Amino acid sequence: MSYKVPVPAAGPSAQPLANPVTVVSPQFHATYPVDLVITEKMMSLKEGTFTVSDVNGNLMFKIKGSLFSLHDRRVLVDGADTPILSFRQKILTAHRRWHVYRGESSDAKDLLFTAKKSSFFQLKTELDVFLAANTKEEQYDFKVKGSWGERSCTIYTGDNTIIAQMHKKHDVKSALFGRDAFGVTVYPHVDYAFIVAVVVILHEINMDRSGED
């Protein structure tokens, strides 16, 4: 399926990975680093929460969700509101596990990956990400380390290769996106829709730390 997502503007130079990372679709690969600006919106009673643009202001994605939805459901859509991914939180888990499916599905056959806190007690949130085929979960496929509060985190592959970094926006352009904008640099040949999904889950886990596994 082809989504209505513009070609993102190029970010700073970086070495491409030896092995490309594809989780959602090869459509979301670029041969150069991609700088995305994620802007947090006030959540209304109907929906919120983020828009995702490139550094030139071209809309790439929107994340929609209802404040009182079952399983804290979120949906990543393209510019034409076509669903790309659905996020569902597993109820009553200390590790705040989220399941991510293709499109609007919640069927096991459409599961792409899950993400959860690495441990119950954390000063700074760390996430373990497991691809759907990794059912034993003896080793994570991706790791997120950092702090949402500081708008700073790094996403690694299972072999500790950096594939993306989140950072505060300090440049003049960030003023165009609002005070609550922050940047994510996605390395070449890395699925940037997947990276956006992981950052959304990091935010949701940071916002809701209660529950028991």
C-alpha cells in the first residue's frame, strides 16, 4: 500500500547503516538522514496529540487518539488521514506494554511490534522493542534510552547501533512549529514511520507510569 506522505527534507550528514531497518514499509526509507519535527498538541475530548513535519514544514504524519478510548488507542495516519499504524496499550501492566498493528487492525496477524519499559523501577525511561516474530523476547530487537522530560533519547538496534536520536529544537525554524516542538533525526535507510511510532509510545509511557504487571 502506498501512503500520501511527502518526501522529507534532508537532515545533516550521517553514515548509512550496513543493514537497512524496515518495520512498517520501505516507503519510509530515505538514503539520507531525515530530520522530523514532532509538535505536541493539546488533547481535546475527541482527539489529539501530535503532528509530524519535516524541517521545511511539510506535514508527514498525524497521531490521533481519544482521551477516553479503550486501551488508550492511538492511530498514526498520513496526510490524507489513511491509517498507517494502530497503537493499543495492554491493560494493567507495570511495564506499560504497547502493541502496534498495521493499519487499523488489532488482529494478531497484523502485529508489527510491541514495546515496554525495560524494568519496573526507572529514573529515566528505557524501552525494549520486540518485533512480532520475536515471540520468545529473550533479546530485544531495539532499545530506547533517554528522557522524555528532557526531550532527549537515542534509539538503538539490538546490536547497539544508533538509528535515531530525539533532541530539543533550539533553532529559529522551530519557532514555526510552536513551543512544544522537538526534533528527531532518523539515520539513512531507517524506517522513519517506525521511529515516530516508538517516540509516541515513549511519550505515552512517560505520561502514565501507574499499573501493575
